[in-house]
Amino acid sequence: MQPYRIVATFLFAIGIPGLFYLDRNEDSEVSKALWIPAVWLFVISSRGFSAWFGLQSNFKGVTAAKSYEDGSPFDMWAFTFLLVATLVVLIARKARVRSLLRKNGLILLYFSFCAVSIVWSDFPFVAFKRWIKALGDLGIVLIILTEPDPWGALKRVITRVGFFIFPLSVLFIAYYPGIGQILTQSWTLEPTGVATQKNELGLDCMMYGVFFLWTLLSVYRNRRDTSRRRRLLAHGIIVIMIIWLLTQCQSMTSITGLASAAGVMWLASRRSRRPLLVHLSVIAVLGVAVTALFLDPGGSMIGALGKDPTIHGRTEIWSLVLSLHTNPLIGTGFESFWLGSRLEKMWAAMPNFYMNEAHSGYLEVYLNFGWLGICFIAVLVATGYKRAISGIRRNPERASLFLGFLLCTMFYAFSEAAFKSMTISWVFLLLVIMAGSQSVFFRSSMRAGLAHASDLAAHDEPACATPEPPFSPTELTKQSARNESLPELFAEQQERNR
């Protein structure tokens, strides 16, 4: 190993813990169960367990389709362990889980529809295994949102994942090209970082980039935070890494999506009393994307960005998959299109491109679930958007983050399978919808504290608990420095005074 690689590895090895140290928050306490969603997100944001341990199956050659169908046994057991751990945590929190699911019957209905669609799949056993794994996406969202402090838990999980994937991606691309870059069919090196292809790296940069940009602005605005400077440094370093990675992977979908979402978030956080402006900005962003992709036959808008008007062959892929004539009403069943003869036909038609998705989230849903699935996704997106807008009227700063997640998912779905299970765009969509059903996320600081305290009392405190003496003025003064803990303290104080 060259000396410069040793030095770089050492610097990153101490730099990653350094980021955690700079971003430490002594006032926020979360459970150890949050490591489950952190590990899950890290894996689906990068590469599978088998790939990290050098056990990845070879998808090329005669047995490629069969290998893709069977998957990796190592990955199967690793994800099974995480699923069991998730189930154990959720059973222990069954009261809060039940309450949250009652508010999100639409999501349960969608997963039920996915389960029913296994019946008409050509590969029911494979579809069933994938459906079980897809439940993990829902499970990790439930773990985050059933924490005593769900807002703090959400920030902690995303920060943990981001502090690993972006420094590692920079390290791999810059100093370990054998790991962080792949050789394309045109004999050029494509930067992938911790991901398996550049578009996945772009998705990471876009989805997590929304969060780190939002955090950077939020910390900058909070001038009373004693940890402001060190937290600005930590999140600023990650934002710089994300920008560098986007320049390397050149994923125009992710670059444009992140820039658009950042603009809408900034507007939403400042114009809480004028939701019409937010509506217009969202329509403008999505309208330009639709026009460039589908209403500009000459491809002049895409060409102006220096990109192939066919979007790197995506229009040809869309024509090929539609020519296979799947059931227009119900599709082929849960994640069953890219299996068997259909997969072999697609690989034979494009032998230099071993694809496993339609490179359009909306088309991917149509192939697997038909128009019925499209209707489900439309209602899910509309529900998430409605809840985010409702939150903007009450707490524009927090709600703008969820709007940014939703906008990035919708934008990414124009050119990639954004609604496919085990993708971070799908997980963040579930998060937006389910978090929007909890008023504690979007109320003002005082009202959020009251709601939070009442939720905990409803699920965790005994009905006949003996009241403790009121807090002393000294305790109140000490706690007032803790911005997020004061509302809960105030709520408890009021209850005891009654």
C-alpha cells in the first residue's frame, strides 16, 4: 500500500469519530435500538452485506438471471437478523406502534395490496421473500417514530449514517479506485463511492444532502446554541463532501433535485403564512422536469445541460419494457417483473446493460402493480404532501425538511425506481407520511412539548402514579438552557400544578 493511502486512511479513521464528537449533544438521549435503523439505512444506501465482505454473487454470464432471482444467502441471513431484532423492539413498544399504525391505515392497505399481488406473480416464493424484506423498511420507520423523542431520534439516525457513507465515499473514490470506482462498458471509470453505481451515489447525496443542508441552516439560525460552532463545522464538512461527490458522479437528476429541494425548503421555512407560494414553487419544479422529459421531443432542454437527450438510453428502456405487454390493471405482482423470461429478454435486447429496473419510478410501479398500483402511489404521495403543507402552517422549519424529502423522491422517480422497496427514497417517503400524522413534529416548541408529554403519559405512565413535588426554580433555570427539553418539563410542571 502506497504511503499516501496509509496517511489518508489514518486521517479518515480519526476524522469520522471526530465528526461524531463535534456533533455530540449531551441533552438528547436515544435508545440503543436506533442502531437497527442506522445499520439498515447504511446497507441500503451503500451495498449489501455480501458485497462488503467480498461475497457478492456474479450476475454476468449464463446463470446471471438465476443468480439475481436467488440472491445472496449471506444477505438473506443478515437481513433476517435485522428483521427479528426490529420485531422484538416493536413488540416491546406495541402500544405506541398500534397508535401510530391506526393513523396510517393507508400504508397498511398498500402493504396488504402488495401481499395480495403475490398471488398473481409468476414467482410467488421470490415475491414473498421480497415482501417480507420490504416490511423492514416499515419497521425501521416505526422504531424511529416510536422513540420517546422521535424528532431527536430521526436526526440521530440520519446523522449516524451520513457521517459514515460520505467520508468513506470520498476515501474510496480518491484513494481506493478499485473499491470506489467501477469500469463501465465504454472502458471509463465511474465513481460510485460506497454505492454500487453512480446513480445510487447521487441518490445518497440528494436525500441525505437535503437533511444536512437543512441542519446547517437550522444550526446557523440558532445563535443561542452553545454547540453551534462545532456543529456547523461537522455538518459543513459533510455538505462540502456531498458537493464534491456530486461533481464526481455527475448525476444531473440528483444535482437538479437537490438544488430544487433546497430552494423550496428555504422558501417554505420563511413563508409559513403563505402556503400558496410553496405550492407554486413545487408545481414549477415538477413542471419543468415533466416538460424536459416528456414534452420536449427534441431534447433541447436536457441537451442544454450537456446530457444525452435520450437520458442515457432510458427512453429505449421504457419502450422495451412496455412492449412486453404486462397486465395494465394489476401488473405482474410484487417486484416480479424483473424475473425469469422478462429479465432474460431485457438483457438480451441490451446485452451491455444488465438492468434490473425500468429507470422510472412510476413506470416501475406500473409494471409490477398496473394502474391500480399507480393510484396507490399517487394517494400516498398526495397524503405525504398534504401533511407536509399542513405542518408548514404550524412549524415551517421542521415541515420544510419533510417537504424536501418528498420533493426529492418525486423528482428522482422520473428517472429511477424511487418507489422500490429497500431504497432510501422509498424509506423517506414512508417517513414523511407517517411522521406527518404525529402533530408533535410540526407544532410550535411549547405545543410540541405538551403533545409529547401527553403521548408519553398515555402509553408509558401508570394511571395511578403518585405525583412528585413540583420542580424547584433552580431546576427550571438549569433546564431552560436545554432548548428541546424545556417544553416537556413545562408540561409536567403544569400537570402537577393541577
